[in-house]
Amino acid sequence: MDTLDYGVIGNCKTAALISREGSMDWLCLPNFDSPSVFTKLLDKEKGGSLSFIVSDKYQVSQKYIPFTNILCTQFLSDEGSFEVLDFMPRYRTTENDHYMPAEIYRYIRLMKGSPVFRIHYEPVMNYTQEAALFKELPHFIKTYSSVNEQDNFYLYSSLDYSSLLKGKEIRLEKDEYLLLSYNQKLIPIDMERVYLEFERTKIYWLNWCNRSRRFKQYDDAISRSLLILKLMSFQESGAVLAALTTSIPETIGEMRNWDYRFCWLRDASMSIDTLINMGHQSAAKRFMGFIKGILKTKTETFQIMYGIHGEKNLEEKILPDLSGFANSKPVRVGNAAYFQKQNDSLGYLMDVMYRYYIHFPGTLDELEEMWEMVKSMVRTVYQDWSAPDQSIWEFRNKVDHFVFSKVMSWVALDRAVKIARCLHKSWQEKEWRKEADRIKKDVLTHGWNEQLQSFTQAYGSEDMDSSLLLMEYYGFIEPKDELFIKTVWKVKEELYHNGLMFRYRNHDDFGLPSSSFTICNFWMIRAMFVIGEEQEALRMLHEVLTYSNHLGLFSEDLDFQTKSQLGNFPQAYSHLALINTAILFSEERKVSQFIRP
């Protein structure tokens, strides 16, 4: 059975997924969104992987080194035991610079005895569209595309290259290593260097976690989620990915398979907001740099999403030769949603920009540049808020007057008003508040269904929508307002099923949804908490946390029956919501300047 029992390693440049058995089944080089070289995740037969093959005598277990993104897979048997420590180097070289090459170390550490294994090294280039060829040289194995020899990478190892390539049996007598690098190394690679890179990377992650807020309850789940959010931020540009994979289906056997290796303004803004709240303001500075980079002129229009380098054209293509995760086709690269109209997007971004003004006063020229961005966003909201859009859920063949899109348009103007107040721009403050009030009145008039005694998904609709639970979170309505309380109960009545939440239950482009959108469960938990149903909220939180995989990671969706993970993985949405929800039930604690590993 196909599962998402994977660990993730990365260094804010690229990432890899490693199975519970220690098989590297997904890797894109040199960046998050580059073509894959290991694609077993999306095709078991021909996808390719880098794995350790052991006999049935071995028991395999997996864990993270606490407070790091270093993954440890242990192979235990009576004849001998070893562990594989997987990591991508990341550490500071100067105050502002990081070392984060496109490379993966697999540090093979002898634990006891004389364990035996084989290595299966089978890369396949460009999403399996090109064969991989090998050239064995004195210090490395060069792996290159059958189409273009310049498309290559390098495998270094302390093991015999011929035995490695032929999959021969290896008896481990001492610590060994594998190093897969996109670039040829300019320094000798030996065990001393491997150990140095391992320790530097471990210390980096320990120090990063030590700068985070810590909590008395749920601290492990919160810390792991924070590490995942950090790992998914692209250092080079400041973009934040929605997920690390493409085409993991929302429902097995259906066509809801999308590429999430891009930066949605919505998802990224929510991730940045969470990182700021947890003590990591520097991510916000990089993200604002990304936003400034994609807005080349004052008249430039906003897209809902961009490539991680700021690309605007994210043309969607289908790769017909891949069988897909659990044989769920199609496999897609690119995402056609980039040209959709989603009027909620600027609300999240303006919310983060307001937080940015509070935390980072900046130089005068920076403030002026940001102010131009604020005014541009306000103009867009004025122009668009009263028009229909495709909603937070990215309906492909449907537009409507979605309530939550209107709410987030109000958020955009409300935060713009607060920014104007910070800058003593009284005229804009007054005028923008008038328009924000118009939006609120419009939502209260047309978004409320008197017969159902609830806000609904869209004006004139009788359908419920989990996004309505966020009306309180963004300050549109008070938690004790009867309109909100009634909406929470109505949403729960209609969308809570078998212990999990639907995002909505009406037909979309592909029929009725049949899986639970993970983040919606955390939204409901928060909503129950703020309306005073704290015990029910706590019960739901404990239940949902048990549905993570063996390492505490969450994907985009959950199966209503089996509770197994579905959708792209890991999902930033899910982990930021976990953090924001769990801290409601915990007390912050102060920590020393050292975390015990």
C-alpha cells in the first residue's frame, strides 16, 4: 500500500523525501522546483531511488535528531546494526551568509557487529524522461543525462564504486558515507569532512530552534512543524513553498493532483506570519524582498502565486509516462491556477506587511518603497472586491461572490488603514476605512443566510465552507458575536464527518470532495476554543495529532476512513495551522541559551 510515511531533509535550497525504510524516493536538483532525479514516489517501477537493501533479519526504525532536520534511519539485527544519518548541509559562514549547497550526505554509522547491506543507486533524469548514464572516475561517479551530458551530478563515497554501482553485498566494518552533489566538489571528501559537515549542520538547527518560542505542552509537535516551515523557505529569493512535492492525489484514483512547489501569496504569507509569531522575523525580511522583486513597477498586477525565483508563467503540463502515486494519474508539473482570480490573496499579504511595519521600521527609502506597494494593493482591492472570483479553494470552472474572499478584501483594507495610521497618512486612513466599512456591510447583508442562521460559502448560497471559521481569526467579527457562534456550529454540523472536516461538500470541478483538508481541522479546533468550547476543542486536537505520520509530519489531506495522509507533502498550510492551534492550549516557557540534544 502506498503511504506518505516519509521523512524530509532539506537546507532551504532543495529537499528530499526518505521512506520509512531509508529509501530516497524524491529529490529535485539543484532547487526545490527542478526536475526530479529520484521519482519513485510517483512511479514505483521506473521512478528511481537511492536505497539500502537489507535482509528480513533487520528491523528498521526512523526518527529525527531532536530539534534538527537531520533524519536517522536505524537498521538493527543480531549480526550487526547501523544507522544512516541523512542531511543537507546548512550553516552560517558569516553573519549574513549561509553554506547550503545542493547536496545530500548519507552518513552510514556502524553501531555494532558486522551488518550487511546492498546499495541500490538508480537515478532517472528529468522526471524519468531521460535515462541516467554513469562514468566511474577516480574520486567520484559522474551521473549524467542520456540527452545532455552537461545535465549531471556527482556521487562521492568511501565505499568501492564498482560494488556500489553493481549492487553488491557490503559488509560494514567502520563508518562510511555517500555524498550526492549537484556540483563537483573542490575540496577532498573524506570521513573527517563528513563528520564536520554533520556537526556544523546539527549545530545550526539546534541554534535555530533555540531562537524559537518554546512551550510546556505540545512542544515537540510545534518545534517539528516550525522546522518544516523553515525548510520550505527558499533562501535565495525569500519565497516560501506550499509543499515539496507534485501530484500526490487528494483522493486515490481521482484527478485532484497538483504541483505545489510554488509560492502562493496566501500560503507564504500565513507561513511568514507564523514564523514571525514564533520568533523568526528574518524570514519576513526575505519574503518582503521577494515581493518587491516580483513587483517591478507601480502598475504591476498581482498574481495569486509565483515560481520560487519569481517566475510568472507556471504553465501546467502532464507527464503521461509516470504511473502516479498509488497509480493516481495524471502527474503534473506547473500549475494552471497561476492566472486565476482569487480576491482573498492580498488580505494575507497586507496582514504580513502590517506586521512587518511593526517589527522592522526600516530606512526611509525602504518605508517609501513599501508604502507604494501598499497603495498598489489597495487600488487592486478597490477594483476587485465587489466582483466574483474563484475563491480560496481555486475552483477551476466556477466563479462566485465567495464570502471569505470578501472578508479577506476587508482585511486588506483594514491593515492598510493601520499602516496609514503608523505613517500619519490621515487622508488614506479615513478614505480606506470608509471602503473597508462598505465591504463589511456588504458581507453582513449578503453573506448571512437568515433561514440557515449562518454565513454561507457564497452570497445567496446554502452551502457551508470551512474558510468561514477564519472570520474571527482575522478580526472581521468578534468570537462571542452570535453570528459567528451560530456559523461555527452550522459549519460543524454540515462539514464534520467521521472525526474530520470537509472544506466544503458541494460539487466542484471534479464532483464531490471525498477527503478531509487537514488545515480545516485545525481551523475548527480554534473556532471551538474561542467560542468557549475548550474541552471539545482539546479532544479534537488530541485526535487530529494522532493522524500525523510516524515522524509527526502532515500532508495536505486525510482520508476520512483510514485517516491516512493524502495530498502533497509536507504541507506548509497544515503545519502552520498546527502551530497556531497548539499554542492556544499551552503555556510558553523560557529556555536557556542551550538546548540539550
